[in-house]
Amino acid sequence: MTEPKDQQDCDSCFQRASEPHPIFDLCKEKRFDEALELCRRQIDENPDCVIGYGNMASVFELMKKRDEAVPYRNKVIELDPLSTMSYYARADLFYEMGDYRAAIADFTRSAELDHQQVLGPANYLYRADCYRRLGEYDNAIADCALVPDDFDFPGFLGQWEGTKHHLLAEIARERGQT
């Protein structure tokens, strides 16, 4: 496994990440081939920086080419194995692909690394939904217990204010306990 990169090693790409984003501007215009080419250039210019690989994965995800995004999400984790967000992004990708076992593993790792609560209970909320989708309701309910009652994640389960209460109601419905 590659050692995590020092922040200074990626200063130039992190600085560029805060600037206007031509890659995603191209995506908004559905000019995906041009966006992918810009990502390739980012990677070629700085192959040890996570930004280019993360951008490439994001473009493939926007194109609904999730299988093609996986190697780039893997590379981000290889370059920065202590990044909460990197594991969360890959977990979300696996979740969208329906690979709930892989998503559970990455949501778990993201939660373990999330010492500063960057993502807060979102890892547990999505992991609980993975368990629900696998029919492992007791595990899902246990994860819901880790989520504060007032925590919401807009868009979760298609709800404007997605909460654990929506998930628990779905579990009860699936179990025939409505």
C-alpha cells in the first residue's frame, strides 16, 4: 500500500480544486469526453495527487458509468488511505451500484476515520440502509440507534429531509409491521 501523501505534496492540485471548475462546467454541458480529457491531463501532470483521480471518478459517475469509476476511487484510496471522504465516496459509489456489502465495508472504514465528524452520522445512516436492502434488519436498526433523532440528510431515501425515521418506517413496512 502507498503511504499517505503529505499535504504539501498536493498543494498545487488542492489550490486548483478551490478555483472555478472547468471539468464540471463541461459536465453540466454534457461535454463528457472533454471533461475526461481534462481529468487525464490532471493525472498526467500530477500522478501522485488524488484530485485528478477523484475528478475522473466523478465524471464517470455523472455519465452513469459507475464500473469505470471504481478503479479511480480505488486509486484515490491507495494514494490517501486515511481519508474519510475517499472511503465515503467509494461507499456511495458501491451503494449506487447495489454492491451493499462493499458499501458497508467502506461506510464502516469512513466512520472509523471520521474523528472530526466531517460526515457525522451519514455513514451509519447509509450503512443502515445497506443492511436493510440486504434484509439484515437488526443490523439496520442497530445503526439507526447511532444516528441522532434530529439528524437529516437531504435526499436520503428520496425524502427532502431524509432521516432515520424514514428508514425505520421502511423497515417496519418491509417486515409487515406497519
